[in-house]
Amino acid sequence: MLITRSSTMAQENIGWHWLCGVNSTDLDDSGSFVLDRVSDNTCFIDLLDVLPHLWFILTAASVLLALTCFVRFKHSWRSDYILRFPGHILRWLISIFLLICLFASLAEGILTDETFIQSLGGRQPHLYIPPITALVACIISLVYYHHMEVWQAGGMAFVSLLYYATAALGEIGKLIHLHDAKQSSVKIARFDLSILQLVCYSLLFLLDINVIRCKVFRSNPNPSSEIVDDLTSSEPLFRAYYVNLASQVSFWWLNWIFFLGYKRPLDVPDLGKLPESLNAETLHHQFKEEYEKEKVQAASKGHQPSLGKVIVRIYFVRMALAGILKLLGDFAGLVGPVCVSGIVLYVADFYYQTERNEEASISSKENSFLGPL
């Protein structure tokens, strides 16, 4: 009876210890939050930061499930391509950068938690649960946005708009807490990552406002009127510009031709028809037009026309994008060695610190056993 009563009292006193840790100063003896000054309570701030991400995960999943089963979206607008919303590429680039920041936040939280284990002897899950939920929410937001474009349902942006606004408020709360805790320094990773995440959420919020402006409050609500000539042909197989950025960069949209080539040899009709913008006649006309402009400019300055300038004018954007991707790929090659170096240094420091603690403990025991001579 005494054991049962003790276990019941222990369960009642657990409270928020499962989130904040058994030795957390953010909780009182009953396991409730100490809210004398909210901005000083780290665990409570992290809990508030989780709520927007958790809400969006549940809401976005419910909306996608409901609209997938909804006949009007499932059958009347079903295709193998998408019509990109305004800011499509910028949204994907910001979301990818946000994913990188969230992975870094997760690593920072895990390492900080390991430090607390050594000093306080208990885990503090609130340090890494927020970035985990934010990671899941960010991935779901990309899936949500993709289906928004597939279904041409601009009204779905209201859900993500509210999410990005509340997520940005959560990051502002974290920054206020770090400022009150005297940790608002660029040398502190948690502070830097919070600023970067706040910028990302703010930019995504502005992109959603633009989508609502262009797709919801527009004069022509019929999405089929935006279909370009390239997609009205009988063989629209080249869809590089009518898929999401991830599929375009990774050539995922070409899987159909790989599967077909695996089954049988490919013929010329299997490749379909190139878009009008990539036909030789269109490219020749574009190059000739720019070359004539260059001839006029060169003649006015008394110089020979430069083919290099013509090529840069036509293909600068593509060359710049290819150069950025190449630069990112080269930088990504440095991530592995740097991570391995950091892990080795951390493990070595932890190992030798443990050895020093054990030697100090043994030495103190020997001194207490022998006593003064």
C-alpha cells in the first residue's frame, strides 16, 4: 500500500520533467513551470516554439488528406506537370536553407543536452524536440506547397501563411529569451541559428502573401487559362520547366524515360516534342536578334562585335545558376571532413575528461583512506 501510494505521488510530481529534465530549474517541486518571468524560462519558451510546428503538421496533413479525397481536386485537375506559383524557385531555395539551419539546430541541441548530462546528470529533451518538429514541419510544408501547385489551389496558402507567422513569432520569443539570458552574441550558435530561421520564416511569409495576392485575389480565377502552348501539344514529354525545383535539379522528372528504356530500346517518337522555347529556330532567332544589337552597339563605339557578350546576355542566368550549384557542390564536399573532425575532437575531449575525472576520484579516495601521515 505504501509502495503504491509512493508511486502515485511520484507520477503526480512528474509534471513537465519529461520535457525539461529532472534537475531543471525551470520547474518547481511539483513539476510545474516557474513563470515569475516567462522570458527567463528556457523550457517554457521551447515548448511554445513547438506548438506552431505541431499545429501545422496536423493541419497540413489533414488538409492534404481531405483534398486528396475530394472529387473536385482529385479528378478535375490531375496532371503530370505543375504550373509554378510566383516565387517558386526562391521558396525552394529558402526552404532548403531553412532545412540546413534546422539540422544545425538539432545538432546544437543534442550536443548541449550531452553537456547537461555531464553536469546535471539528466537529459533535457526540450533542447532538441523543437528542431525535430520544425524539421518535420518544413518537409511537410514543401509537400503541401507542391500539391498546392498541382491543384492550383492558391487558397491553401492561408494555412501556411499562418504557420510561417506563428513560427516567426516563436523565433522572436527565443531571441528575447537569449537576450535576457545574456546570450545574444554571434559567438553563440543558438542565437545565430534563431536569427537565420527568423529571416527564413519571414521571407516565406512574404512569399505566401504574394501567392495569395496573385492566385486568390486575381481577375481571372480559371487556372486552365495559364496553360502555355508547350503543354497543349499532344506530346508534352519535356517538362523540365513544369515540375518543382527539386525534380528539375535532380532530373527526377526523367524517370519515365529511364523506365521505358529499361523495358525496350528507345525510338525517336518516344522522346516527344521539345518546347517551343528550345527549338532550333527559336534559339537561332534569339541569338540573331542579340547579335544584331551587339553589331549596332559595336559600330557606334568603333569596335568589332563580341560573340562573348552575346552569349553572356542570352545565357547569363543559366550560367550563373550552374556556377552557384557547382560552388555549393564544392562546399558540400567540405562538410564531411569538417563533421568528422568535430566529432573526433568532441569524443577525444569527452574521453580524456572522463579519464581525468576518474583519476581525480581515485586519488581523492586514496588520500581519504590513508589520511594524514
